[in-house]
Amino acid sequence: MARPPLYDDALRDRLLDATAEMVDAKGPERISLRDIAQNAGTSTSAVYALFGGKTELLVAVIEHGFASFGEAQATAEPRGLRALGFAYRAWAMANPALYRLMFGGGVATEDCRPDDATMSTAMAPLVRALSPRVDEAEVMASALTVWAQVHGAVSLELAGVTPPLAPWDSVYAAVVDAVERAFPAR
């Protein structure tokens, strides 16, 4: 009779979520595997069995974030460039700790970053949406320009460093409008 697995996908997801929240709250250097395991309701042996160690766990969290973000972008892609912009913000607001971990640079080292394929897959819907709007040689630069615009607005909103009366729905809609004007459909 086969032995049932000790650690399942639900536990893996709990560890990923707990790690993202704890890194966001305390920083990666101030958390331990024991703290993460305790928050996820398991032991450090589960972390080692599922991920190998702290660095591998942090990489897995970031890769999980890019995969989730990429799925949200792929879902919005058929509705066009505006939909991608609004999906970017919606995903960030639903996953603020993960967003800050992915893009905040707090764990970005050579050993602790997702592979290029993971990041490229997440950005692919934006590249495809821009392809018919710009010359082929300009697609990646255009995608990075759009990303910088929406990322900047979302990061400011999440950081809460703007005037308190800023109507973020309107501000963000204006950012998406500016992107649409900058890269009109041909």
C-alpha cells in the first residue's frame, strides 16, 4: 500500500502565503523558518522537505507571485490593453504583500530571484497586446514603459504616500488612459 504524502499542495500554499506576509511585515532577514512554519501551522521539516531551505522558499514565493500575476494578466488579455492595466492593479490590491515582495527589491539577490522564463511568462500578455500597436523593434521598450507607468501608480497607492484625498480609482483610470493614448491601436 502506498504511503500518503506528508506534505500536500495546501500546506505548500500556506507556507508561501505565510512567507510573503512575514517578509512584507518584517523583512527577509528578520524571519526564521521556525517562525514561518509556526505561522503556517507546520514544522520546519515541512519547509525543508518542500523547498530545501530559506533561500529556495523565498524564490518559490516570488515565482508563485509571478505565476499568479501572469494568470491574472492572461485572463485579462483578450479584453485588451486597458483590461491588462486594470487587472494589474486589481491583482496588486488583492495581493499587496506578494506584490511588494516581488517588486520591492527586499529579497532580490542573484540567489533569490525567479528565472527569466517565469518573469517573461508574466509579461507576455502585455507584450502581445502591444505588438500590433508598435513597431516590432519597440515592443519590449514599450512594454517596459507601460509597466513602469502602472507599476508606479500602484506602488504609490499601496505605499500610501499620496495626499489622502486622492481618488485612486480616478487617478489610476487617468494612468491607463495615458497608456492608451501613448500606444493607440493601429
